[in-house]
Amino acid sequence: MALRISATAAGVESLTQIIAKPDPSATTWSRLEPLPTSDDVSEALQARVADPLWMLARQWQFNEFQGEDAGSPIEAALRVSGVPITSLVGGNAPAVTLAGAAPIEAIVEREQVLAIHPKLNAQAGQQLMRQLRAANLTVAITKLLEDFAAVIESPQDPVGDNSGFVWSALLNGKAVNALAVATTLRPMLGNDPALDAFGTSLGVGGGQLAAFRTVATAWMQWLDDLAVNGETPGASPYWNAHRLEYSFGLQADGTQPLIRLDADEYTDGKVDWHTFTLSASQVQAKPNADVIVVEPARPPIPTIARYPGMPSDRYWEFEDGRVNFGMLGAAKTDLARVAVLEYALVFGNDWFTLPITLPVNALYQVEKLDVRDNFGIVIKIPPGRNSDGTQWTMYEMSVNTAPLTLRPRLTDRLFLCPAVSALEGPALEHVIVMRDEMANMVWGVEKRVQGTSGEPFDRKFESNRLSTTQELRPPANAVVVPSGAPLNYKLQTPVAANWIPFLPVRKAGATPFNWSIQLQRGVVTHHYQVTPVRLADPRNADYKAFIDRLRAAPFVEETAEQGSPDNRLQGFMFHPRGSLLRLDPNAAVETDYLRIEDEEVPRDGIELTRAFNYARDAQGRALLWIGRRKKTGRGEGASGLRFDVIRRGRG
């Protein structure tokens, strides 16, 4: 008997069903990773290519095999002539010979250093004490401290001028006054009997006088090399206080006509050829003038001008990744940017440089430039001209002319100015000059000024201690209204003591048809209650200390007291404490009023600083001097000054 079992019961599906509905599956594979047994990667770094013809094809696609019917420069015959700049003039000061002198920046900006920086003056005296002690001349130190003691006055407000308080405690009377000793020693240099007599007066024995002469001469040389000192007290004679910038000129005495390079707006501490304008468009040397002629005996080899991001010469070269000209965007109106991009990416390898060494401080002209290429062809290169034949004046200085006239240019000459890279220290004085449209005036805000030690301190912090919101306590027998006054009237709102006003005044010589103004420095006057009975009240001890600080401050001018005996008022006028807002820092502050040209204070304002500068010249000499800087400010300001202010009372 045959048994039959159904396919459904046995769980068997037909072949057609299996084909129609295949089971899902996962695809897998195996990865072979070699394990190197050596740490040498030279084989991998060679990056060998199995098909070098592919690389040649890519070069052919980029037209790298397409030659140009032109030669490459291999030699240049060059001759350059120049007229030296001999002296620095201007500023109502005697002419300064530039040969062997300090850089132009240091000569123009220099101010007296030791005279206005007592701390540095005392430290220079300590250097003399160290040299004397090393030479076993300690006996002279005691006498020098008696006769030439350094003076660092204690500040009137030790809290505001903390550096002055500290250095006064450390060095006042404990160091030698270097400036006074140098003034005494300078006439004696080279005169051994005079130096011996001075050493004897200090208690130096006869057997040690030779050592004293050596120490004194070496210390004077060190002091002369310490800083580039100004000749007169105050600002540099080249400083134009009415425009808050330097103005000077350079002169070439060996030219005909006499060439003068004028820098009327020198503010940033960097002198270059574009700082100057000239007095004539033609320069000719006098028959007996010292003309500089440089013609290399071995012709220099032209080299391609290089710059960061320059495209490589060949296709398979790595380029500088720090500069990517392709990331620069340019709109249709950005013609200057498009021109720079086109030069950098297309015509960069068409420019060559010729190395040549020339003395600085001279006006130069290329008299001959003959270039020989690799085919032996010599090409004479004349001065550059525009496409219409006019002179190319991109890097030429303009000439001083009358207003509203076309300015000529110096013909085919370049002023090679000495380059000095100076390090600027922290500001000794910092002033912001800005416009206040709400008060309709200009303010000079002293941020930092020099204290008694010469070190700067925060003028705003001191101003807060001279707060103009001090109030007296009412008398003990006064009747106080519980609800207070319904209205409070103020004649003038207070202004900080470090805010100096500048008011518009008519310029001298101005007419109704040519009206022009200047900004004259003024004062803000604050009136305070100074009745003796009320100041003696113990409850007003803080107020009395505030009045005492005002009366002792050297930059605060007092007015005569006024009012009845039981209600005495006195005015206090706040003047600038620094020297940037002074016409003559050596004159009395009450009679020294600075006038600034109105156009020198733009809407953005200006920032003025005085600071130490340190640099090395071409001879390797270390130079230290004090200079001034002017740059664009931070915008308009608001002093909060208002008049006739009425406010509601507390009641």
C-alpha cells in the first residue's frame, strides 16, 4: 500500500516558488591589509608612476610644452647715480647734518629723557655707583650722594600715582642724579687735571685717580649711548602743536636748484619716500657736489620676483598654501583687486629683480640699464612710460605747488630712505581728542599721564578721586523738609576732571568772506562750598580732604572765594596734567592755551600717545628716544555736559 504525504504537510515548496521569492542574503568580503616589517618609508615617498606618458599628456593639455619666441634675461649692465641728502631742516632749529647721525625718526621725534623721567635718571646714577663700587671707589659714592642726590618727589595723591609713591620711597635721595653729574663732568672730559680735581673733591686718593678717570669716561660714554636726548626742554622743535604732528624737511645741499624734501604731516613714526613732497621737479648736481655713482663691476644676474602665493613655474610643483589667490572674490567694480589678481596669477613671472647695494639718504636715477638675454641680444631699457607716452609716476614724489593746480612729479628719480623698525613701549601719555555733538564742543580726554617718577598712571582713576559729585552734610541746626524740594535746579552738570574742553574761536586774520576757526583749550570750572565752619564739621571730614586735594593739585587753578561769611564758594579750574595738550609745557599752565586747527579733529576723533621707542640703526647702535604718535580715534563721545537742568525732587 502506497503512502502519500502532501508537500504542504511536509513543508516543501515548489521550485518555482523558491525562484519567485528568494531568501534575503548579506554580501560579505575579506580585506587584506599588509603588515610592513620595516619602518623605512622612502619607497612610499617616491610616489612612482607606472605610466609617465599620462603626466606628459597632462602637461601638453595645459600648454606647458608651448614655447615662446622670447629669451630669458641672464645679465644686466647697470649704472645708478645719486645726489646725497645732507641735512635736516625746519622747526626753527639749526640744520642737523645727517652724515653719521641717528636715523631721521629719532632726530625728529627726540625729547629730553632724563629730565622728564626721574626714575630713569636715578637708575642711570645707580649705574655710575655700580661702576665705582667695582673699581673700589666706594668713598666717591658717599660724597656723590651728598652733593648729587637724585630727587623723586612724593606724589600729592599717593593712591592715584602709586608708582610715584613706590619709586619715591625706593630711590629718593638713595641714588645719584645722573643728569646733574653728567652736566658737571662733560666739560672735564679729555682734561685729566680737571677730572683729578673733581675726583679729589669726592675723596678719591691720589693712587686711585687714574681708575676714577677711566670710570668717569666710560660712564659718560654709556650715558650718551643710553638715549637720543633732545636739545631743548619740552616737545621736539619739529612738533607742530597746532596740528598735533611733526613737520620737517630734508635738504640736498649739492643740488641746483636747491632741493628740499618736506614732510608736513609726519604722524606714524615711519619715514619713507612717500612721506615727502619736493620743491622742484628737476634735480641737477652742482659742479663741485659729491655725486654718488654706482656701477657694479660684475653685472648682476636678473632673478624672477617672488612673492607669497606665487603660481609655480611647472605643473607638478607644490605651491605656497598659506596664500590662496583663488579664494579672493572681486566684483565688477573692484578694478584694483582684479588688477592685483591678474598680475599675481598671470603676469607674475614676467617681472625680474636686480640686486644692488646703494647708500641711503640720497635721490637716485638709473642712467643705464642694458639687459642681455640667453640669445645674446642686448636690450636697452628706458624709463617707464604710459601707453600714451606720458611719464609713469607710480613711485615718484610730487612737487609742492599752489592749490588747485596740477602737481608735477620728480622726473625719474627715487628717494632711498633709511628703514628703521622701532619697538614702541607702553604709552607714557595717552590722550583722546573727540567731538561731542550734544555739547557742541571738542574734548581732550587724558587717559594716561606721567607721574612724579616718570612712570604713567591712570588719569581716570585719579579723576574719580577728584570726583565732582561731592556734597556737604547739612548743618546740625538745619531744618530738613521731609518731602524734599519738588524741583531740583542745576546750573551745570559735572564733568570728569580729566576731560579738557576745546572751544571754537575765530582764527587770526579771518574775515567775513574767509571765515575760519580754531579750537582753543579751555577749562571747566566747578564751584564748591568752602565755608570754614562747615569744613570743620567732623561729619564733613571726607569733603574737607577732597577740597585739600584740589588745592594741592598742581594742575588745578583756584579762583577767589566769594559769597557771604556763612556761605563761601570757591571755583576750581581743571587744566591738563600731561604735555600733549600743552603749547609750552615749561610755561605756567594758567597762561598756556593751546589752539588746534579745526580740520585736525575729524568726526572719528584722534588718539595721541607719547612713548619710548627702541631701534637699531645700520651701524648696529642701540637707540632709545621718546616720540609722539597720532592716529584715528574711536568716534564721537558724550561728556554729559548740560546747562540749566531741572529734575523732579524725591518727594
